[in-house]
Amino acid sequence: MPASRNRTIAAFILTLMALQVAALAEPAPTPQSTAAPTTPASYAATPKPQHEPSYTKGIVYATRTSSQPSTEPETDPTSDKPIELKLDLALPARAEGDTSLRPCVVVIHGGGWAAGQREDVELFAKFFASRDGGGHVAASVSYRLAPQHAWPAQIIDCADAVRYLRNHASEYGID
């Protein structure tokens, strides 16, 4: 099977999974009540629960040069530019004054270390940070892709993301 077809099938499966997660995150419809309708004024006065996690994109967790490690000779004269490795962070909504520490889930996109991007798993990270997903801190990470960067560059990048999160645990409320 050609690699492009495999990627298409994988992208389709991930899309279906993301839609399923999104459906789980939606509140269940409430049954129609026979009680008197709520007036707009009383509805506005009712406090609305805060379920949406905050989502921060593009936090730089490490910087690499393109020569760390690479299987292809660099022919571009601008190749000495540093590569910024970034993560996106979903923080659960908290009640006012809540300072409890939360577990952290690191979401690593698929693609066999050769394809994909952290934005592909944004819905998963948001789900884990939602109340329905357990209210975890969730981070989706980017890493250098093969074949431009030889193994074990990818796992080293993921380990550095975990190291960054551990070093900044108190800042992000991570247990």
C-alpha cells in the first residue's frame, strides 16, 4: 500500500476519533420541561459553569539546530537557523481560589515519527482538560520528523517536552 494512502487512511481515522471525542465533550440535551418558561432576566442571573479549558499555543520548550541529528546533508545556507520545538497547553477551568494540582497528559501526534503536527491532536488535549475528560492539564507536543532527523531525535524531543513540563509544573498547576 502506498505511503500516501496510509497517511490518508490514518488522517481519516484520526478525524473520526476527533469527532467522537468532540461529541463526548458536548453536553447532553436536556429533556423539555412542562414548568413555566424561564424569563430572560432570571436566566441571565443564573451563573453559568465554566467548563472550557484555556488553550495556549506555541510554547517553546526546546531549541535545536538543524544539524542535531540529521540523515540528509543540509544544502540550504539558512539551515543553521535554530528549530523551535513547541507545545500547546490546555489548562482545565478552575473555580475561583482553586489551587489544586492536576495530573498532566502529554499527547503525542501519530505519523510514525515522520508525519503529523501537534495541531492534529488539539481536540484530544482540550478533551483531557475538560471536566468530562477529568480536568487534567494536557500538552500536545511537536518534534522533529524523520527522515530529515534520524532516530532517536523524535523521542529525545518528546522527553525534553516532559522535562520542560516537570520544570514548569508549579507555573502550570501540574502535580
